[in-house]
Amino acid sequence: MTSSTSLSLRFSPPPHTLLPSKSRRSLIVAAQTAPPAESTTVEADRLEPRVELRDGFFILKEKFRKGINPQEKVKIESEPMKLFMENGIEELAKKSMEEIDSEKLTKDDIDVRLKWLGLFHRRKHQYGKFMMRLKLPNGVTTSAQTRYLASVIRKYGEDGCADVTTRQNWQIRGVVLPDVPEILKGLASVGLTSLQSGMDNVRNPVGNPIAGIDPDEIVDTRPYANLLSHFITANSRGNPDFSNLPRKWNVCVVGSHDLYEHPHINDLAYMPANKDGRFGFNLLVGGFFSAKRCEEAIPLDAWVPADDVLPLCKAVLEAFRDLGTRGNRQKTRMMWLIDELGIEGFRAEVEKRMPSGKLERESSEDLVNKKWERRDYFGVHPQKQEGLSYIGLHVPVGRLQADDMDELARLADTYGSGELRLTVEQNIIIPNVETLKTQALLQEPFLKNRFSPEPSILMKGLVACTGSQFCGQAIIETKLRALKVTEEVERLVAVPKPVRMHWTGCPNTCGQVQVADIGFMGCLTRGENGKPVEGADVYVGGRVGSDSHIGEIYKKGVRVTDLVPLVAEILVKEFGAVPRVREENED
């Protein structure tokens, strides 16, 4: 099945990266994070595609259905994309929850298949209510879109809220099924979609949050992220070519020396590089987090010109779709396929799916400066456009209410160009503010309270997943607890530099604790009376950036009531913090 999206759009290379000078070449570094897996001998029949096109949709062949996981069986029983592409959502939305739960087919629709439309039933904690995840390539949104989302969540009262996610995206909560058809139409009217944002699909394409306005950017990532998103969803009409993957799949395009995009934890990362006077990208593949295994992406030993961003993405996705295993869900991410085939075997499968049947080897001219000191985007910063600035705002653990979103939209219209940028750290940037207006913006009451452009040093890097308030898989509450623990720790110690602290409610690690300086993974542990209580496994030493690596367990099963003194101790021992009492005495 051929996508309606063209694969031949052309991009002009960034002017300053065409032919680097000798001084610039000294900044060029390799993106390699780990040696590629050795080549592996694979039987020819293992390379037979496991899916086939049938009635316009890819379906698992009968011969490969032995031992498949329950989610694969649900996909075989009924094609999830038909809920959108054949308007099945209209009929489903008319049914009561009692009717839906009385039949396995419709029960699976709301608990599994609706995730292809970005709808996640909160059966455990909010029966009959849904979280809706959008697609927001590169994290760029508008005031009109923000107001529309605010209007949706406002009607749901206390259950209605929005979260900025760790993929530069919006998630809105409290949605009820009868409202979904109208919400989908409303999203389309403001240029948004929630399609193919959950389950075994490509997640939101991530890019540089200050793309196009960053004076030091390597390349503007917005056109690439937009193109990838529109291709993957066939311009929001639905693209069955890539809706039956073995598991979820993440992609990012790097445009900053800061690596705001976190390339090493994506299934596919485009790393900017020149080759023989041409601009393009080296490729990293296989990065992922899961409950049982976390791996950093490794080099594919391949480079593509900028014009081949889409064909390369298509080839990688087809290799994963065709060959990935569909048994144990803990072993179905793309890195498991790379392990099985070997990096050269996987590369060969990608290469033969390229339009030319060829894939160039990696370039030595990477454009990311490995020695770059990661910049803080909070507060006021000059843009590359003369007379304009952007302002980074802290959104505590990414949570907003309808009134907050309306106020952000007003500020974007009043002081900027009506645009907002979301970051993977769950914060928001207002771009295109006239520099002469920045002081007036800083005096706005909205910025004087929760949404500060100057958050405290530990709040700056605080990230938290949804937690048990809304997520049925979470073991502990995360968002409020992350704020409370951080506030208490800040009263105990003074920290000389930002420390990134991430919270996740369960081993699925949506909060990405393994790349945090200090990470907290929810668990159950024993209380003083021997009964189970909420706890956390504590990780230390994760890094993002050119020297990225995964943190290690520092202490397991810590009761949440015991976390504050432990975190203060870690900050003193590992991060140069000073106890507040000592600091005051020295002053």
C-alpha cells in the first residue's frame, strides 16, 4: 500500500553547515554511543515478512500466529484503524458502557483498539473516562489549538486537565466516549489530530524546542518533524502501512548541540552530519526503555541526505513491521530485532527497502559539538531574528488546568506570534516576543505564581509521569509527591547546579528515570508494621547529551516517607550540595 504523502520533498541544507571551516571541524564529533552488535547468521526463511496486505490493512500471516501476545490477537480479531478510517467510532460512541462491556469485541475496542485513535480508557481509576494523546510534531502548537483543548477539558470539571508529556506533546484527561466524535472533528478544525498516537504506532516526532529561533541551531528540525508526522498518519487520514507494528516506536530529529531531543533513547534518531559537501543525517537506532530492559540507541553506520529523511524512516519502519517478533511484549521493541539480526543484518534489511536499494555508510563529519554545555531555556533569551526573544516557562510536573491553557494562549497572542513550544522536560516556551515587550511579559501575574521563568534550581529539572491518580499501571502517586519531596529537599540543602530528578509510577518508566541524575521508580515496599506501602527504587547517574548513559540503582525499595533525607544525602555526596544550616553559618 502506497502512502499518499510524497517521499521526494526537498530540503535546503542549513547555510552554515555546507562546508565547515577547519575551526568548525574541530567541533565535529561522532554520535556513536556503543559499538554495534556483531553480524549474525540468520536463516533465509527468518527474513520472510510476517505480515501481508489484506483488504487495505497489514495483518499477521496465519503461519506466524503461534505464541503471539494478547494484543496481537485483538488486532487480528478486528482492525483498530477501522474505528477511524471507516468511522466505527461513531457507532461505538452511541453505546452505553454497560452495552460495551457486555461484549468482548466492544470491550476490546475501548480498552485496546481506541488507543490507535489516541484514546486510553482509565478503567481502573476513572471507569468510562479516557485520556486523549495528541500528535504535536516538534512540540509546536498555536494559541487557537491551546484554547480548543482548554474548552474540551473545562467541561469535565475536576477530572479535566492537561499534561505536557516527555515527547513534547499534549495529553488531555476526563474525556467521555459520547463526546469523542465531536472532539475529533474539533481537533481537525484547528489542525490537530490524535490519530496513531498510542499502542503499536509511531509516537510524536521530537525536535529542537527552539528550532528556527535558536541562534546556535545546527538545522531547523520543524520541517522534518512535520513531514514525518504527516507521512506516518497520511496527513491525519490514517496510514495503515505503519499502524500494525510489533510495538511502539519513537523518532527524533536532532537540530541542537544541546541534544534537547534526547536521541539516544529513540528507536530512530537523525543526527546532523555533512558528507562530501552535502547536508544530511547519520542514524542511531534501537534506543528504548521498558520494564525489563533499557538500551541506548546505537549507530546504524548509515548516512542519508536531507531529502531521504522520509524514505529512510519508511525503510526502517517496514523492516520492523515485517520482521519484528510478536510474542512476549517485553521483547518486541526494535532493539530485540537488531539483536537477532545483528546490526549489519538489520542494516541490510533497511538498505534493500530504500528506493535505490542503497544506503551510504556513516559520515565522519558529525555536526554536534560534543563539548557543548547544555543551555538553560528558562527565562528570556535572544532569538536569531533581530529584535525578538523567547521566554521559557516552568510548568510544575507538566500539569495544567483549562484556565492555565487559556492564559498561556492569551500571553502568546498578546506578546508573541500566537505560538507555543512544548519541551520533553514538560515545560513551555513562548517564542517571537518583541524584546521591548519582554519586561511587560515578565510582570504578568501568571508568571509570578506557578509558571515561573525562573524556577528554583531543583524544580528546573523535575519530571513526573501521570502516576496513580489517573494511570492504572502506576504503583505510586507521582506528580504531587515529586513536588512535595523537592520542596522539602530544597529546605534542607543548597545545590550549586541543576540536578535533573525524574519520577515514574511503575517499571514501564514513562518518566524516563534511567536518564535522570536522580530517578525514582514506583514500587511497593514494607512499612514499619511489615505491611506493603508505597516506595521507590532510586537511580543515580543517568545522563543526557553527547555523553549520555543510563543510571544505576542506588537503593531499592525506599519508603516514600523516607525519600527526603535520602535525596538530601545523595545531593551532598554526589552533586556538591551543602546543608542549609552549614550554608547559613558560613554566611
